[in-house]
Amino acid sequence: MKLMRRATLTYLACLAALSPLVVNAQTAYPNKPIRVIVPFSAGSTTDIIARAITEKLGASLGQPVIVDNRAGAGGTLGAAAVARSAPDGYTILVHSSSHTVSPSTYAKLPYDTLKDFAGVTPIAQLPNVLVISPKKDFKDLQGLVRYARANPGKLNYASAGNGSATHLNAEKFKMQGKFFAVHIPYRGSPEAVTDVMVGSVDYYFSPIAPVLPQIKEGQLLALAVGSAKRSPALPNVPTTSEAGVPGSEFNFWIGMMVPAKTPRDIITRLQAEVEKALASPEVRERFARLGAEAWVLKPEQFDSYIKDEIDVNAKLVKNAGLSPQ
């Protein structure tokens, strides 16, 4: 009897020891499809970059990774959807540097940019390129600036939404160029590009990826890139500083974030998976065609970068005299 009782106790102890392993095996991340919310329209640069890595992520994680476009309000609608989501790693935000601009350009956001999100990693840096219709009279950046200074308010420019990175890039250029032009916000980059091509909008600081084909086909004219250095995708196009407007560079990036209370091991896993995807030859080749440069940081480094950039952009918004919406 004693032997039977002892054997039973031993069996129960083994079950108790094994049960956490069984639970962990059943709930190992991920065990269902993952949704990536892109807060801009399909075909926008953020969307293109997100889709460039999702197939690799899905194959590596063993689950479908599905892109869900939630465009509107300069990226804040999609970001709000992620902030309200369960912090379980199954809803991810792939956003642009607009994320660090919105706290200064919106009087009231439906989320706290610092408290409601945790950074995973940046994914890519891409220069914005100032494009115009070839039908316009401007053949170089100085010609556009001279006209703008002589005719305040006669030029207008597109953006992918109030508070977007394309908006802030244009504002910094306008401020450093010492002229006034009228801002026309759009829901996303594709719509803005279309109106610039037909000439109904004068210029647009577009992310480089969606306009490379039109530039190569002569449907758009690239006057300058808004980055600190020239783009390998457009090596003959000067930076705005080189073209005569010093101090006008703006860093445009795209990165991954999750709801703030997402477990740290999931964040670490996602960061490692993105880094692995970016190292693949297929993604590297695709990024090269897009004029994108892969960029990764550890999650805590990305959080720190976001915090610093919010402060930098707040000063830019103030100096540009922009009123929060």
C-alpha cells in the first residue's frame, strides 16, 4: 500500500513538473496569424516597406503575417487601433517617422505616443525626394525657391497628411528656404503623387520608393532629396542643402512598434525576426530597388530614439509656426 501511494505521489509530481512545459508548448508565440497595421494607404512607402518583409517574417514565424491598411489623420487612426489592441504580439504597428511628429501637430491624440507603444526596431531609412511635374517651369531647386520668394503663397505643396513626415520635411525646407507656400494634405502618398504628376499641385516631398518609376519614365522631375546625403537610387540628384537650402535635411524612417504592455520576450523575438528578414538577399535587393537603407536597433535603443525625436520635432513644429489641429 505504501509503495502504491509513493508511486502515485511520484507520478503526480512528474505531471506537475511537466504541466508548465505542456502549457508553454500550447501557447508558444505565435500560434495564430499576426496582423500588421499600416496607418497609410496601400501603395504608400510605409506599406511597401511593410510588405517587403512580411513574407519573410511569416515564413520564419510559421504563421501568416497580414498587412491591414488603416489610412487617415496623418497616421493617427491606424496607430490608435494598435494602441487599443491586446498586448499579445498579434497586432503590430509599422509606422513612419510621422509617429514622432503627431504629438506636436495634433492638439489631442487618442493615445500617448510614449506610454502606449513599445518600440521593436526601425526597419528602413528612406530619403524624401522633392518632385514636380515636368510641365512646370522649374528645372532646378533654386528656380523653384526664387519663384516662391518672389511670389508668396503662389506655390502649393502636397503631403501625405497633416503631421506626416512628408509634411514636416516640406515645412523645414520652406522655413530654411525663407519663403511661403500653401500646404495641401492628402490621405496618403499615392493620391499626392497623382496630383503632382498632372500639375494640380506644385511639388511634393515624396518618399523615394513610390516615385522612382515615374522619375525614370520622365513623368516626374526630381529636383532634390531631403536627406543629409544623396540617395544611391538617385545618385545624380543633389540634396536640398547641396542645391542651395542648407539645414533643410529631414530623416525619414519606417519602424515597428507594438502595444506598450506586450511581453518583453515577444518584443525581443520580433526584433530578431525583423533583423533576420532584413539580412536576406531578397529583401536587400528589394530595398536597393526602392532606394531604402535597412536600419535596425535594439528595442530599448529604438524607444530612446523615438523619445529624442519627439523633442526634436516639437521644436521644428514650434519654429515653423504650425498650430496643432
